Amino acid sequence: MSLFRPQVQQMEGYTPGEQPQESGWVKLNTNENAYPPSPRVLEAVQQTLSGRLNIYPDPLATEFRKAAAELFDVDPDWILPGNGSDEVLTILMRTFVDAGELVSAPYPSYTLYETLAEIQGARFQKIQLNPDWNWPEAAQTQIGESKILFVPNPNAPSGNRWSDAQLLSLIPARGVLVLDEAYGDFCDQPHQGDLLKSEQGEKLIVTRTLSKSYSLAGIRFGFAVAHPDLISGMRKVKDSYNCNTLSLAAATAALKDQEWMQENTEKIRTTRRYLVEQLRKLGFEAVDSQTNFVWCTHADKQHERRYQELKQRKILVRYMKFSLTEGTLDGLRITVGTDAEIQHVLDALQEIG
């Protein structure tokens, strides 16, 4: 007899990207930011280290919520911080979904959604996207009784962004639409939760992370933006002190230095355009990305071979494979690194053939 809950016993669990522990790698597999965080972050952490670490952090993260609220032009009561946006997604699942209820998400997309549903004992539905990464005509019907529809916008691994009209048409009748905007700052036209102020905004929740555009993957900090009625329910579910003193100081300082973040994201957009252009010259099909990564495929389908040969050269990209209704889809997801890193991987791909 297993000591585990049946859901835990049966599930495979989420598999994160490789994190090599030795130096010398060109690491383009987990969508980290190629550039360092704002100097204000380091100053804030150093100042906090000299403070009273024996005291619990502010359970409501007041200063951070003020900074985030100003950025999104809402009141602080619209903000809920978390230990990375992954914790925010967990809070959402525990707040809105009971065992046996339905959770939906587009597919292929972020595989953690399914893992969280399994842990909760919920049913999970994959809404398979069209080959052009758009929604199928039957999507609205498929969503049906969903308590949560998770939509990464821009999507991962494809990097495409859907229109506001498409998203609003997908709000579940009996549930909430969660717009996972982990990569929102990398869009050609960045947005700040504009749909929250629409007529249907009371059933929308936007999640953000500081891991990507703010270069703070090591800090683990994210937050949700939603109507205060939704936030108040989520606040009941979160851990008492879910964000530590150092991460709160770092995250608040990062949000207050928008100029630094925007300069870095503009560098990444420029490099991204070059990467897409060069991949196409090498014979790849590359999606016009709105993120800090590019999804690409090749007609010869030798994606896994290329991944392995890049790895032999100490270049890590992400090889991904998805089972579809008919057949499979696989390809390479390449994080947009520095210009030098991207040129290195392009040269290697040309050598590999």
C-alpha cells in the first residue's frame, strides 16, 4: 500500500530545464534574462542584510504592492505577491478548484498547469491549438465547465501573443480566466493588464513574474493582479509569510527601476529579431516571438539530434516533444541570450547541418 495520495502516486511531476553546475556552458534553455538586474536591487538587498532578519517580513508586502499597483494603475488591494509566479498559480488552484472539477489550458503550453491540477485532484483538459498556434473553432465549447482556464499570453513554447478580443471570448461561464503574462514585458507592444479594466475584468486574473524581464530568476518572486474581491479570497489561501524579507526588498527595488528593465528588454527584442531572421536563413521555421525565446522547427525533423550535438558543444537549448491528437510535435526552444551567445549557437547550428 502506498503512503502517498493517489494523485501524487500516479503523477509524473513537472520536469524543469537542466541547470548545469559547472561553468563553461552557453545556457539558452530556461529563459533566464541574459542581463543583470538593476543595481538598485543589489543596493536594496545589501541594505536589508544589515537590518533585522530575526523579524518576520510584512505578511501583506505593503511596499511591494504599492509599487506594483502604481505600475498597473490600480489600488494596492488588486495585488497579491508570491514566491515566484508558480506559487501564485498554486494559490489560484487551491482557491478556485475543488477535487474533480475541470481545469483547462491550451496545448502545447506550460506543462506545470497539468501538474498543479493533478496535485489538486482536478480534471485537466488540453485544448489543442491549431498548427499556426491559434485557437480551434470549438475552443469556447470545450472550455465549458472549467473553473480555471490558464492562458499563457504570450504562449510558451511558441512565443505568440493572442488578441484581446480572442482572450475575452474565452472567459469560462463558471470560472476565471488566468492570463499568465510571464513574458508580457518582451512584447513589441508591452501591456500592463489592460483587460482587467474591461467589462469582464472581474473574472480575469493576471499573473506576472520578476524572473524574466527583471532578471531575478534566483530571487523567486511573482504576483497576481485582479479585482480585490478575487484577491481577498486568494489571500486566505496563501502562506502567512510567503515572501521573505530579502526577496521583497529586491522585487520592490526592481519594479521602481523601470528604465533599467526596459533597456534590457529592448536589447532582447533586437537580438530576437536577428535570431529569427538567421534561423530562417538556416532553413528553420521560426515563430514570430513576443517573448525572450524563439520556437523553431525544421522540415527534416532532426531536432533531437541537433539538441544533442549542441549539448556536446556545451550549448544548452530546450528540446521539447508534445503528443498531439494525431502524431507528435517536437522542436527547439532557444532562449534569447546576448548577441555573442546567439551568434555562438547559430554558428554551431550551421556546423551541425
